[in-house]
Amino acid sequence: MELSEHPLGMVFKAIVRPAEEGGFWGEVPALPGCVSQGETQEELLENLKESAIGWLEASQDEDEL
């Protein structure tokens, strides 16, 4: 799956897997540690978008130090 609509116009691939306890979990391999979960695939993708944006913002902040 692709994560799009990032404010910077970036697109990332996401790996989505079913969670043992129900729902889904996923990760963005290009952003180490960028993982999230959701009850539905749609919720998961929204959560991953937020995680990816947070990851990129934190990375940008570190570059400014």
C-alpha cells in the first residue's frame, strides 16, 4: 500500500499485516521505527500517515541541531 497526501508530496510504501488480537498493524520500511496499528485498514493507514509525518518532522528537527 502507498501512503500519500503528505504535505511535502512524498509517497511511502507501507507493509500492512493482520494483528493476532484483531485489527491490523503496519510499518513504513523507509522510516525505521515508523509503525502503527488500527482496527481497520483505513484506520491503520491514517495512523501510519500521522506516524510518518511525526517521523519526518522529528528527523528534520534533529538535522537543525
